[in-house]
Amino acid sequence: MANTIFTPSFMTGDEVSIPTFALLDPSGALYDGAQEPALERDHARRLYHAMLATRLLDERMMAAQRQGRLSFYMQSTGEEAAVVGATAALHDDDMIMAQYREQGALMYRGFGIEAFMNQLFGNALDDGKGRQMPIHYGSQALHYMTISSPLATQIPQATGYAYGQKLAGKGKCTLTFFGEGAASEGDFHAALNMASVHRVPVIFFCRNNGYAISTPAVEQFAADGIAPRAFGYRMHVIRVDGNDVLAVWEATRAARKLAVEHNQPVLIEAMSYRLAAHSSSDDPSGYRSKKEEETWRSKDPIARMKAWMMAKQWWSEDEESAEQERLRSDILATMKRAEKQPPPPLESLIEDVYAEVTPALRHQLDELKAHIRCYPDAYPRGAASLDAVKLANDAQAE
């Protein structure tokens, strides 16, 4: 019988070594033998703008959190190339299901600074009506599913959504971002199995940044990262240098072709590093060294792309200075406007679930209003919302 053995011979997986696809070295030059991808000048500048704007937004908003202006924030510092590069390889109407460090994807697709700020402050202009924690973005117009805090829930959802895309037959796919920590959840395995069995156009994009909060990758799994898991599901897989935006873009382009044209799910593992803390609640000095951070800082994805673009005369130091100044000014001014906006009206608490508000919900809202009126000093913003509702009702009655 073919492929049959007659004595016990165990395998551990060490027989397979997965290489890392890369094009740019840390200095921003092409590796010897690497072929430059067909990325046009204007497209490259769009990628770079999204990466730079994301970095500056993160810096400003982390400072705002430290000043007490925000309750919570998460940065994507060091991982911008993985997120923006992958997004740029998709069509703009492909679905993205993110974890919570993918603001670069929205930035690339045109989510404005004002939209970011309105969500972060949960004000009356927020599309989500202030119902989500900061950084839990969503945009129906930009095909970006609203973020959920629980790890890995978006991964099986992506498989299901992609199955619908397959049935629709319009040549679209879904890409879902997650970290290597989320890949330890059962949802990850269920999603990959379902995607392979039903052959759906989904790209599983793992940002392996080395840490699941404070737990290093070596304490999460014994295997060679996340990529080898694809073999258990007979799935296409590639490992890529996540700090090399050209390699990420090229790998994701090829993955999209497999997904859309052949209904083959793909797993991409992008090897990167979280240069910032896990979140504004985290202190990374307790679990990693400054020397380790500096080693990865020398591989900064933004500096790498900037060097490559400057070598091609697609960017200059003067443009860099002007763009940074413009972005910082825009971010600061927009933040100041957004934090002065009133909160969403209390009436919005019971909207969007039922076509007609149920008596039970209406009763609960009336009780909440009565409570706020009893303790206006404890709910200054709530009291303001009540006043706004009253004025609106009075105006409508007239």
C-alpha cells in the first residue's frame, strides 16, 4: 500500500520548517535576489500616509488617556505595516473583521480623524452612539465590522461571512485580523476547520507580535509559531515579515487571489513586535527588557518604508516634516472639538434593537431619567442629555 509503514515512526512537526517571506531589509533596501512588487507611486504614498497617520494618532491619544481625557486606549505601534499592508492588498469593498489594534486599516480606507475622535469620546456624533469602549471602531460604509472585546469571536464570524460571499458569487473575500494569543482560543480552530471544509474565501491574518499581553509566545505554544497549524486543516499558509510592508502587501495580494478565484482559505502569519504596551492599562517593563525593545525598534516598519520611498524619490524629508506637522495639528484640533461635543441623548439607549420600543424598555428608561433627576450632580452629562431631550420634545410639540 502506498504511503504505508510497517514499524512505528513518529513525527513531531520539526520535519517542516516554514520560511519567512521578506522583500525589504531593516534599512529599507531590497534584499539581494528580491523582486520589487508592482506597487505604484500613488498607492505607495497612500500606504505610507495611513501608517504615519496611525502612528501619530496613537501617540496623541495615548497622551490624552494619560491626561485623563480618555478612559482607555490601545496602540498599534510597530505593527502598522502588517495592518496597512494587508488592507491595501484587498479591494476596498472586501470585508475586514478586526481584533482591536487595526486602526490602520480604517485609516487606509478613509475613516477620518473626526470619526476616530467621535468614537473615542463616545459623543453624540459617534456612529456607534457611544455604546462601545474607546478603540472599538466599526464602519458599515467602509466594510469594517464593529470590534468586539472578547478574543477570537471575529474569526468564526469571518468564516461565516465569507461563506455568504461565496454563495453571492460577487468575487469578494473577508480578511480577519487577530493576534497569536487569540489563536489559542477554540474559536480559531473551529473557524479554520469550517473554512477548509466549506472552501470559503477568507484570509486569516495572524499578527504574531510576540506577546499575549504579558505572556511571551514561547509560553503559549511549543510549535513553530501559528503557521504550522494550517497543515492540520489542509490550508494554504505563508509566513511573512510583518514589519516589511511590501512583503505583507504582496503576500496578501496572492492570498486574495487564492481566496477569491479558487475559494481557498489562507492563513498568513505576520512576524512583528508590539513596541508599545498592550494597552493603556499595561506596563511592559514588568515582562520584557529595554534591550529587546530597542532591537525591534531598529526594524521599525515606518522608517523602513520611508527609506525605500526616498530611495525611489517618491518621498522627501521636506514632505515628511510638512506631513507630520499637518497631521499633528489636525489630530489635536479634532480631538479638542470632539471632547466638547455633548453625549448621545439618553433616548438613544433604547434605539436600534426593536422596530418599536417595547413597554419594558420604555419603563426602564423612564426609571433611569427619574434617577438622574434625583441626583443631577452625580450625572452632569446625563442631566444635560435630559435637558436636550426636553428641549427637543418641547420644540416638536410647538
